[in-house]
Amino acid sequence: MTTGTVPEYFGCMVFDDRIMRSVLTSDVYSSLRKTIEVGAKLELGLADSVAKAMRDWAIENGATHFTHWFQPLTGITAEKHDSFIEPSPDGGVIMEFSGKELIQGEPDASSFPTGGIRATFEARGYTTWDPTSYAFIKDQTLCIPTAFCSYGGEALDKKTPLLRSMEALNRQALRILKLFGNDQVKHVHTSVGPEQEYFLISKEMYDKRPDLQYTGRTLFGAKPPKGQEMDDHYFGVIKPKVKEFMADLDKELWKLGILAKTEHNEVSPAQHELAPIYATTNLACDQNQLMMEIMQKVAARHGLVCLLHEKPFAGVNGSGKHNNWSISTDTGFNLLSPGDTPAENAQFLLFLCAVIKAVDDYQDLLRLSVATAGNDHRLGANEAPPAIISIFLGDELTAILEAIESDTPYHDKEKKLIKLGVDVLPRFARDTTDRNRTSPFAFTGNKFEFRSLGSSNSIACANMMLNSAVAESLRIYADRLEKADDFEKALHDMIKKTIHDHKRIIFNGNGYDAAWVKEATEVRKLLNYPTTPDCMPHLLDEKNVKMLTSHKVFNEAELHSRCEIMLDNYCKQVWIEVNTELMMARRMILPAIINYADKLSGTVVKKRSVNEALECKYEKSIVETLSSLADQIYQKTEELEQTAEKINGTEEIITESQLIRDEILPKMQDLRNLADKAEICVSREYWPLPSYGELLFSVK
Ligand code: ADP
Ligand code: MG
């Protein structure tokens, strides 16, 4: 199956449209397509036929088990395997799989986070087949993408609200298209191409770092002599071992029908990126989860470890995920692509404005949709993109919008007024090369690139917020335009008004600049939430609850539970880091310091036994430094531990997360700084941890 040319084995592990068409009867196939395309209910009898065909195909391809594959709020995927076997009367087994088993599952879900939605006596959660995402085979198991809900129907996962947000956007976008006289379009969907960043290091080094093993990031490590200052890694020649990994990874992803396309080195040493060709958001989200899993698996085969944490190493760039997002029709038209006719242009501008308005009105939702303890090290720190959400449009498009807003001629060759619905937009360069890399949300010709996502984040959260916020802009537009007597005038006025009201969110300058933070917050009054505890509680702000519930993306209980779970995840993550840091300081770092100081002190005694007059300046100075550092480290570990004991388990999770931010994180940093100072005084031979240099340059 995996031999042959790429087109021959591409998607061989996916029950995709090609397979469905060939193994299902035409009746079953067309019913299933209807279910996939418009969400029509699939009769149980038909589900039985689909299940049988799936089972036969899966068994033929080596599967023995099936699982409902879902995405609980832990951030990773979950699966519970059942084998196909059923006992047969003759004492043997037959391989069975029913429509019921395909459609619904009931994992023992009592340990998944629910944020209080599900009383413990009602621990059942249900998984329900999502036919819009193809089933696939992984590790001899047929995986069926599913949504995960409580007994009462509340979403306990990331897929359900994502699907609901796609539906909300579809509903509102269709209203707008109709106003433009477009009746052929039956469905509007968003597409995403997520560019995935990651680090690759050697397994041997990884095994010696408990911090990487327990927390995904280094909690200690002095700056190496060389980092990313030369910019010699970015798009540099890919090392042979990395190349082998990438080739193997491509192959595994292609078998799963994932369109892995671009692979290159990133800015930091040991950092790389993989971008697939974009797909419908729901599928892109499932595939990205799968991609992250396969990356780690394939790395292990090569004696490597793939780090997906947002900030595995201090002092060099962290890893993000660029979420390239666009809106398209089922007729294949990208609504964010400037058109060639006046009508298409007006429509384009309206959708563009809907996004501008959405991003400005719901900056907080976009910010919190990417908030995790790990991503705070990027967004809240001095690294791109900043925590302040703004939009990059490029100078030309910005100038066009300014001309429309102020009814002044656009300064291209003809210097004429732009009249929407009558004029073709002036051509502006769709520059995709010289882009502003510091912007968190950039228009890149025919799509927006949301760059704030963390590398380990599921893309579901960012996209459900983005889709919902844009659906809300479109709803407001449609409400107004449907009532207008003069459509063209109403449209023109509305676009002008949006530009006027929301131009503060457009920023084409350098997002790293300290001056930007000042301007953004003081002059433009944009939000700046550097950390998860700062932004997450705003999920429950009245305007956000109102918008998200009105589009039926969440109900109130779900929002409360999500806020709770996200903050709880944040706290848990930091507590694990605290425990790891204390353990390493006490059991590895302090002993190393003592041993080396002891060795030097012994040297002094020995040398003086040869010649009493020897000064032993070096030894004495290092022993003094180390002794002082050891005392300080000891003191910091005690302080950190006592503060942690005081804060851990604070009744309100919001308060706990804020205390962590204010009292724990600074102490962790202090402890680290002391240990890093000690690292550069202690002989390599005595230091128990691979250095940053060794970790970052470990893969040849
Ligand atoms: P970059 O220069 O940022 O690497 P690329 O042109 O390589 O940009 O594209 C990055 C990602 O954007 C890819 O995953 C690509 O498939 C995706 N992409 C391209 N066009 C669209 C679109 N219309 N909608 C969504 N994603 C898109
Ligand atoms: Mg990119």
C-alpha cells in the first residue's frame, strides 16, 4: 500500500470520497453526500451500510479495531479502542461494526474536563460521528472523527463549537450573497492552512532533561555562545537527518490524505516549519491534530524528539502556528479575493470590512482563543506577534480604504473617486513576499493570516472565535441591507462607516516597537492582555456571551465551563513546571554545584600541600561564587515552594491564575537566573544537564 508513487498511495489510509464512491451503492453514497454537504440526517439503515463498507475497507487495510476519535478540552485528541470482533456460535469470531457504533459512542468520560457542566453522577459523555471529516486508519485502528457532548447535549470538545461557528458564518454569508443577487451559492465555508512550527532535538539529549519531558520546555539553561543572531538557520540548507525525518513525515501524512506541502528551517536553530495545503476548517483542524501526533511519532523513529511547546528555549524564537484563513463558496469563489468587476469588488470590500469590524469588536475573543501558559511566553513577552491584536492591510489597500472613507480621490494614476458598485477597485499589489511579519493578523492578498496561535494549540479555538465574530459583522450588515431602499447607497455608507469606526485596528507598522504599545493602548485604546489570566475572564463579558449565544456557537453554561477549564489548564501547567523546577534545583543543580565546589576546594588543599604559598585565586573565587549561588538557590526554592503551597488550590480559579502570574512566575524566573549563572561557572563534566548549545545544535 505504501509503495508506488505518491499519487498511488496518497490518502490510502483515508475513507475519502474516492473510496466512498467506489464501495458504496449509489443510493447510499448520495445520501451520505447529502449528510456531508447539508447536514441531512442519515437513516440508521443507511448508516449500517456505510459502517459495513467502512469495516470491510478498514480490515482490508489491516485494521482490527475502531475508535471514536475526539478532541476533549485537554487540548489533545482522545480515543478508546474497541476491536471489531464478536463471538460467533462456533466458538470463533466474526468482525462486526454496526451503523449504531459508527454514529454514536459512549466513552467512559468521567475524567475529561467539563468545567462543572456534568455532575459526577452523570459522568457519561457521548461521541457523535462527524461525517464532514473523513474516517482514517492509524495504528491498525479505524478512527472515526467525532464530536463529544454531555448527556444534555452540551459541547465538551473543540469540534462541536467549531462546526457551529462554521454554520453561523454560512448562514450570514448566504444572506449577504443573496443581496448581491447571487442565488447559485448553496453553501459558504471557511478554509484554513495552518503553518506548523516545531523544534527537533536529539532523543539522547531530551532524555537527560526532566524539564523537557515533564513540561515541554527548558526551565533552566544558560544562553549559548551562538543562538539565532546570524539568521543563518532561516530557510537554510536542511541537515541530512532532518531531511530524512521530513521525507518520512511527508509519506506518513500523505498516506493519511494530509496535503503536506512546504517544509523549511525556521529562525531558531533546530526550528522548522511544515505547511499543508489549506482545507475546509473542520478538516484542517482534525488534520492539524493528527499532524502534530504523527510528527512526534516519526521523530521517535529517527532518534529525535519533536517539541511542539510554544517556548522550549529562552532567548531564541518560540513556535507558533499561522492560521491562514479565507471564506469561499461551494461554487469555488474566494470571497476575500478582490474581483474584476464593480459588483465583485463591492462584495469583496464588504467581506473585508466584516473581518475588520469583527477583529476590532472582538479583539478580546481572538486574544483569549490563543491563550495558554505556553503561548504567554511568546505573546506576553518580547516576541512576535504582540498580545495586542491589530490588522495589517498593506499601504495600498489602506490608502484605498482611506479614500473611500473620506470621499477623496484615490491617488493612483487616474486620481478618481471610488464609487462602490460602479468602479472597479484600483489594482493594488497583492504582495505576498514583503509582508509585515510582526502583525498578528495580516491580509495576504486573498486570505488573512492570524499569527498569534501557539504551536501546540488546537486551531479550533481561534477559528471558532474568528468565524463567529465575522458572522456577527455579516449579520449586522445583512439586517441593515435587507431593509435598504437603495442597496448601493446603503452599501457604500456602511462600508464608509465601518472604515471610520474601525480604522484604529489597522496598523501597518512594526508590532515589536515599544512605541506601538503606547500608541495602541493610549491613543487607539486597543486591548493589551499580555497573559492568560488577563484575557480569559473576558470570555464571559456580556457582549461576548451575547454574540456567541445569539449565533448558537455556545450556550452560557458551555462558556462558563470553558473559561473555568482554560484557567484550570493554565494553573495545572504552571504547577507541573513549579514541581519540576524544584525537583531539578534540589536533586540535580544544587548537588552539581556542591560537587564542583567540593572538587575545587579539594584542589586547593592538595595544591597547598605541594606549595603552601600557592594563592589558588581561580579556585577560591569560583568556590565563593558557587557557594553564594547555592545559598541563594536554596533560599529561592524554599520561597517558591512556600508560595506555591499557599496559592495552590485557591478557591476561585481566576484568583489562583492571577496569583500564579504575579507571585509564582517571577520567582520561577529568579530561581532559573541563579541556576543559569551557576551553569557557566561549573565544569561541563559536573553539570548534569545538556546545555542550550548541545540541545539546539544536537541534530546534524
Ligand atoms: P507563507 O509565505 O506564509 O509560508 P504560503 O503562501 O506558503 O505563505 O501559504 C501558507 C499557507 O496558506 C498554506 O497552508 C496555504 O495552503 C495556505 N493558503 C493559501 N491560500 C489560502 C486560502 N485561500 N485560504 C486559506 N489558506 C490558504
Ligand atoms: Mg508563514
